[in-house]
Amino acid sequence: MFEDWSSSKANEMAKLVSEETNAEEQNSTFCRERERVRGEIARLELESKDLDNKIVDSETNTNKLVQKRHEMEARTDERLYEQKIEKARLLDSIQKIKLELIRVHDSDVKEIDTKKDSK
């Protein structure tokens, strides 16, 4: 009976040792997996910071380009306004010249009529 009891306890002990070994292996596997996940998290955090920097750089570049576009539009609008003023000035000068030509022509016609009447 002692031998049966002793053999039974030895089997229980062997089973417990086997379960303990399995638990330690499982624990070791979980620890490796946790370290792998931590490494992946660290890599992703670095990648995220890199992407954040790229986003900031892109937004800065976009803002610079928008500013340049606004400046170019303002210069274009200013030039267009100046050209409209110049066009109006030239049209006014042309109109004055036309009026002067008409006046001179009318004056010449009157002189010719006056000379015809005098003869």
C-alpha cells in the first residue's frame, strides 16, 4: 500500500513537474511575444513621429506655396489694374487726337469755304 501510495505521489509529482515545465515554456513564449510586440510598438512610434514630421513639413510647404500664389495673384491683379489705367489713358489720348483732327478738318473746310466765298 505504501508503494502504491508512493508510486501515485511520484506520478503526481512527475505530472506536476511536467505541467510546471509546460507553464514555464508557455511563460517564456509569452515573454518573447511581449518583447516582440514592444519592439513593434517602438518601431511604429518612430514611424509615427517620422510621419508627423513629414506632415508638418508638407503643411509648411503647402502654406509657402499658397502664400506665393497669393502674392503672384496680387501682383497680377495690380498689373492688370495698371494696364487698365494705361488703356484708359491711351483711349482718352486717342479720343483727344480724334477730336483735334476733326477740329482741324472742320477748320480747314471753313477756310476752304471762306476762300471759295471770297473769290
